[in-house]
Amino acid sequence: MRMPLEMFISLRYLKAKRRHRFISFISFISIAGVALGVMALIVVLAVMSGFEREMKEKVIGVYAELHIHTRALMYDWPGVVAKAEAVPGVVAASPFILNPLMLRTPQRQARGVMVRGIDPEGERRATSLAKLLKQGDLLASGPGILVGKALARELGLVVGDEVKLISPVEVDTPAGPVPIVLDRVIAGIFNAGMSDYDSNLIYADLATAQKLYRFGDGVHGVSVKIRDLYDTDRIQGELRKAFPFPCIVKSWMEQNPTLFAAVNMEKKVMFIIVTLIVLVAALNIASTLIMVVMEKTKDIGILKAIGVRPLSIMAVFTVEGAIIGAIGALIGTAAGLLFLEHINSIATAIDWLTGFNPFPSDIYYFDQIPVEFSWARICWTGFIALALSTIGALYPAWKASRLDPVEALRYE
């Protein structure tokens, strides 16, 4: 099978000759620019998608997909749990209390935290707390609390330590109002993988939380775990029909609107910014091909003189731009995948060599850089690079097709 004339000439022009080494070097720079842009785009999209995925998993793992609550305390929560679990698609439901308190250690260190009062058995089915536990149990052995890994490290706590839970609610005594204080043992340590949870959240059994805030049998609401995350809207609608006002049914997205809106906005902005790198590389290709056209004026004149059509001349340089873009896209894709494979090792090496941590867990919530990539997204990135490279080649290709063979060969 014979190679098309346009492809043959394009490949010949890409090969370096001794007197055209500078043009070939510029072509290499253009390929490197496309490769760098594609690599950056793949890495940024994979990290941002991984960040979004991890945020979803951590939030859902701790708080479940849906919540049912009222503006006042909910006292009929056993009936709410039973009714919610009867909705198709719901896996489990469990009551909860979420309030602030002061935690004081045996060393008299004090720390403000959020306490989540739970029913241990219900929470085991409604959230991923059982998977997050690194030491201890789910409070099933008696009154106790679970603390996050970061909080335990910060305060020097271990399983078995006794701490004081100091409520902001006060009770009247002969000596005057005093806060409610309960002594509890550290029953376990969990690791949610998000510093915000691991350093600011503790778990207590439902009875302990109710005593701390004098709720009686009341709770703040009910967490609902569903079978399919993508079925959230339908199940939320079913729950709203089952629990009309004054009950409020909120999804995990509605509970954290600002956080996930910021992540989505940052993802879009980063995509636009990094795409500009590929666009700059496409402009490099345009400037390279303009130089090639100037260098190959004689060749173009000869081709047109022997009857090669202007459209074929245009195709020669358009194909050359596309080849540069394709090579750059392939190299960039390979480099991006390799970088993602070792991204955490690279971050650790940078931290060790320079003392600069490019991904501090206290800012980005996670203890390692999350990554998620799909072949569809990678193919789309390569297509963008190829399209921009081809578009960048159109102008010099058009100029080449309009060259007058008489003028091109006048002084040859």
C-alpha cells in the first residue's frame, strides 16, 4: 500500500538535514511544549478528580448519604428509622446527635471538639465507621468514646485513657450554675483520612450525648445509607414524601454545598489554565511551520510547477502540524501516567530534599495525594492537543498553498 504524497512529504520535512538542524530543533521544542501541556492536563485532572472522589467518600463514610432532621429535637426517631428503612434503595438508618463540647485529658489539656452521639449497632450499618476504626471497637462494650488519629496524637491519648467531656449546657447547683461533666474512657481510635475529621471529631454513644445536652430521648436527626449513590435524588424525593414538613431531608451535597462547589469550580478553572499551555504549544507549532514554509519556498514552487494542487500543499503542512501534535500528545500521555504512578513518592522526595511539603494534609484534608483518571478523559485530552496542533498549522499551511510558483522560483 503506497503512502499518500502529502504524508510522505510531511515526514520528509520532519527529518533533520544538516543545514536544517535549527528548524528541526524548533520542531522538537514544539513537540516538547505539546507533551508538557498534555502531561500537565492529565495530572491536574486526575488529581482534582481524585480529590473530589476522596471528599465524597470521606464525607459519606462519616455522615452517610442522606439526613432526616427537624428544626427541634426528634423524639420519635425509632419510628423514623423504621419508616426510612422501608423505602426502596435504603440500606440502613441510624439516629445521631452532633454538638460541640470541651475535651479535657488527664494531663489537663483542653480541646474544643465536635461530638457525634450514635447508636453503635445502627452506625455500623449506616456509615463506614467500622472500616475507619484502627484500634478498639464501636462502643458496643459500654460507655466510651472514639477519637480521631490526629487528635489522639496531638493530645497523647491511647486506648484506655480516661478523659472528661465538658458540655456547654449548665445545671443549677447550690454553688451556682456549673457545666455538665462526664468521665469517659477512650474506647477506640479511628482514621477517616481527612484531617478535619481526625482532629476535630469524637464519637460517643447516644445515651452519653443525650446526658451531656439534657436531650432526654431526643436526637438531632437520622442518617440514611443508600445502596446506589447515583440514586440519591430519587430516594431523597421518596423520603420527602414519607417525611413532609416539619421534617427536612438533605443529601450529602446539600450538607456541604460550599465545599463541593469550590472543588468543582477549582477543577474547571485549572482545566482552562492548563489548556492554555497546550494552546501556547499550538502557537509554537504555527511559528515553526511558518519558518518551514519560508525555508521550503523553492520546494513548494517546484511542487506547484509540476501540478500539485494548492489543497495538497496545504495538506502537507497541516499533516506536519498534526504529526507534531500527535507525537507530543503520546509522549505527554506516557509522561503523565508515569508521573501519576509515582506522584506520592515524588512529593515525599521534594519534601525530603527541600523541606517544602507540596501537599500538606492539614490544608488539603488527606494524608496522601488522591488520584483518579479514566481512559476516556485521557483520550479527550489527547484529542484536544491534536485538534489545537492541527488548527495551529492551518495558517502557515494556507500561506504555503497560496505561494506563486513563479515568484518562488524567480531567484533559484
